[in-house]
Amino acid sequence: MYCHIKNYQLRYTDVDVSDNLKLSSLLSLMEESACLSADELGFGYSVLQPQNIGFIMVNWYIEMYRPVKLGDILTIHTWPIKPKKMIVLRDFELYIGQEKVGVATSRWCLVDLADFKMLPSSAVFSDDMKFNDFRSVDVFNVKIPEIEDGEFSYTKTVTYSDYDHYNHVNNTKYADFLFDAFSVSELSAKNCSNVKITYVKQSKEGEEIDFYKCRLSDGSWVVEGRVGGEKRVQMQINFNE
């Protein structure tokens, strides 16, 4: 079974006020591993960019069994799953030494970088390519409940530092935006046990994203980012307290 494996020594800048790995840092590390794996398998950025094709993140789902702390060496295992018609799947397992501390799965789509129209997975992946059948997590419902009203938290203006080489807000940046809907005291002594993120539409420089949050009856929180009332990103998160 193919698996890309890489160790990451956590830096001071990767952690939050409690010395726990930030969600945005974890997403960055997993995206780095995903890119390195794609390079190994022949469909990385250097191959696709000249063809004007790119990968765009659609969803994340992450389960954490315990916090990852400053000083830990995080080992990320990742591998691609056989693509569906319009969706490319990639799974992850997270380790500290021999201890599995988390799992994740991600859904991506291929786009034409000229106009960002979605492309079928067959634009890159052929039927004779081999993929792993093993999944890191069980099949789950990717849909996040919508907030009818919610509590307004703050407004974020998209600026240069939020951008990536596709000229839109990088998916990892949204994790910080979404967590900023909570105060330091609200997050005190709380650890993420599982989280879903759905990227609905790109956000561009100068746009103002309004963030709203709501606690559901099951105890989870939903946070939405909207531009002019139009939904751009969603997060549903459960905390261990």
C-alpha cells in the first residue's frame, strides 16, 4: 500500500496560547504532505500548473484523539483514494511516535486555472492508475448545518497575506478566521475533538467576510463566513472540555 510519510518538528509559531498545535498549522502541515505525495506520484504542482490545472480544497474532516503539543514530532501519513467523477479524495493518519493521535480525510476538486471552472478527475487521473482502498475514517456526512441567524462575531477584510498562488484566500487561512470567531476565554481549556470545514466559494482581496457562530443542540459549534450575506466558508467543531 502506498503511503507518504513525513516527520514535522513543531515550531513555537505552530501552537496556540496553550501550546497546542493550531488547526491552521495542522492544515498547513497536511497540505504540505499532500503536495509532496502528489509530487511523488506524478500529479504535483510542477506538473499540473503548466497545463493550467490546479487542485482546490472542498472539505476537511479531522478527528483528534488528544492534543498535539509544542515539542512533539508529528508524523503524517497520507495517501490518495480513487477519485470520484468530480472529487479527488486524500486521507491522513497522524502519529506521535507509535501513538496514533488523529485521522483526517480531505476532498479536493480539479479546476481550470484560467476561469476556475471545475474539471472531471479524468483530466488528470486515468482508469489504470492504482489507488489505496484503505480509509483513515469511516464514511461520514460532509454536510454542515446552516445557521439561520447566529451571533455576529467580527468582520475580516481579505488582504495580501491571506492569498496563495491561486490568487484567493488559502484554505489554511480560513481556520484562523473561523477560530477568531471565539474569544481567548471561550477557548480556554478546550481542545478540538473533531472538526469539519467546507469551502463554498473563493474570497478575494478587499472583500469583507462577516463571521457568525451558533451552538447546536448536540453541543457542537457552527461558524459561518459570509460576504454580503453569501456563504463562503463553514466550520462545525466539537470541543473536549
